Amino acid sequence: MEFVDLKAQQKIIRKNIEAGIKKVLDHGKYIMGPEVGELEAKLAKFAKVRHAITCSSGTDALVMALMALGAGKGDGVFTTPFTFVATAEAICLAGATPVFSDIDPVGFNIDPGKLETAIKKVIKRNNIKPKAIIAVDLFGQPADYDKINKIAEKYGLFVIGDGAQSFGAKYKKKSACCAADIACTSFFPAKPLGCYGDGGAIFTNNDALAENLISIRVHGKGSHKYENVRIGINGRMDTIQAAILLEKLKIFPKEIELRQKAAKNYTKLISGISYLKPPAIKDDVTSVWAQYSLLARDEEKRNELIKKLNRAGVPTAIYYPKPLHIQKAFKDLGYKKGDFSVSENAAKRIFSLPMHPYLKHEDQNFIAKTLAD
Ligand SMILES: *Cc1c(COP(=O)(O)O)cnc(C)c1O
């Protein structure tokens, strides 16, 4: 059994992917070849956003988004400590300061009430200037954007959606990619829509921001590559990766449905187990189930269940075992254990089960049985 079965997917589309790669080898435009523009048009259409700008990774998407918004030295960017390191790392790379705020225990996304308290605290302390919020759509479920946007408006902040795990998810019937000023996603192979290497994309309805991002992606270019009007990065997506994504995007809507079916089935199977709490999806949103993450009663039970599953040949993962505020990389921010109790509690109890569109019913039954025994 695989945790994410990319081979099952490849079997279905291998021929088309090989044809797509061959086309790139034939025309030889490895950097910003025609497939990149074609993919951007298709991504924008799929996400129903004016601009889709592909880039080198989800991490670079976040860095570029922060650069485009002018977030840098002296600016505070709010996010949660219960996320992949790249969310906060990008803030540091842009030169700004991460300010952590705890998650809501049900959806594992930033708690809007606590967020406002954190913003007020920074304003009062007056050492950094609140600039932006990065809301993370953890495990594929969109954050509470209406509330977050309202708070952002009140304090004059930008909102970036870290949708690395949520591409294809819906927030109030609309694509989660248009719920924030800028949304970022990742096409790392194991994400819901993944390429065969690193890749990412940035989405916005704002024309000026899009223009800015296109410049930042190629070393801050002006009207051409050797006119440099701002500091940028080398943030391009490879043409070969775009060719692969063009094929994968074709089957992605169907794959989202299959993920949702698999998640529903898991929840049905384990909802009777007293020491487990299946994930809950909030009203008015859909998840693309980047992960099926559930809570055990306590740390001891979690570790016991993981051992049991692994022994039975079922791979598991823990996202995330150590919240960012207590990671060594962020020690200069001055946080300590106990600062974010909801994140710390989740880190002790959470674990993730195999999740991908080609998960078999019999495997899910076996996993549920192993968990219940
Ligand atoms: C994967 C991920 C990223 C980073 O994406 P890469 O493409 O690996 O750079 C950022 N944020 C979150 C929440 C992620 O899961």
C-alpha cells in the first residue's frame, strides 16, 4: 500500500505525458516554452481567476507574493505555527517577520478571533508594522476567508492564501484561489495536483499585482529581460513540468471527486471508533483532501495506532509533529512551548492515513479494521 500512489495515476496518463515531454524535446524551448502559457490559461480558467502565474515551487510562490505586496523589513506577517515550514520560511526570506497565531481545533486553520488579538498585540507593541496575513488551507480545506478578509480590511492588511494543499477546493461555491488578494499553490508531486519535480502557481484578480509578479518571476524584468526595474528572483516553471501538468489537469476534476469519495468512506468507516476523531469539513467549503488527518484521543494512543498500522503494512504520516513556534529555525522570534496550545495539542494527537484518488475500498476497510481492533 502506498501513502500517495502516483504510479496508479501514471498508468492512466503515461502515454500522453510521454507525448507531451516529447513535444518539448522537439521544440527545445525549455524555459518559458509555449506549454507554460497554455497551462496558465487553463489554470486560470479552472480556478476562475483572472491571472494564473506559474512558478518554480509553492515556496517561491509565497516569496513572490510577499515581494509583490511589498512585505519586507519591519513588516509583520501573520500566520499559523501549524503548517509546513515553507509558509513561515517564505516570510523570513522576504525579509519580514512571522507573527504566529493559533489554529481552530476543528479545521486546523487560523482562528480568526485569535488572529485579531494577535494583530492588536503587535500594534500595541509597535516594533513591527502589521502588513499581511497568510491563511493556510491545511490538508486541502480552505481557511475562513470571509472572517479573515474582514479583519484584514479593518487593519489595512493584505491576505495571501497558502493553498499549497488546496488547489481545486471551493470556498462558498467559488474557487478558493479567489478568496484572498493572492493565492499560492504548489505542484510538488504529492500535492493534489502535482508535477514530476518542483512547481507552483500564483493566482490573483488584481491586474497590477499580476504584472508585478510576472516581473518578479524573471529577476524583476522591465519591458525585456535585460531591463531590470526591481529585485526579483529566478522563479520560472520548467516547460517540461508545464507539459506534464497539462495532462494531469485533464483528469484532475475526476480525481478531486475520487478523493472526496475516499474521504467520505474513511469517515464512515471510523466514525464509530471511540478514541478517534475524524476530520470535519465546515459548511460552505469543499476540501480536496491533500491529507486525511485525524485526531487520536491522546499522544500515547496515536503512537500506538501508528505502530499498529505500520506493522500491518499501512504507511502513515504526521503533519505536523512540531509546530513552527518551537522549531529551532524560528527561535529568534522568541516564542516558547505553551504559547499556542491548540497547535501543540494537535501535533501530539494528529496522524494521516493513505490518501489519493486510487485508494481501494478493500484497503480502506483493512485500515479501519486495523484501527478498530
Ligand atoms: C508544500 C507546501 C508548501 C511549499 O510548497 P513547495 O512546492 O514544496 O515549495 C507551502 N505551504 C504548504 C502549506 C505546503 O503544504
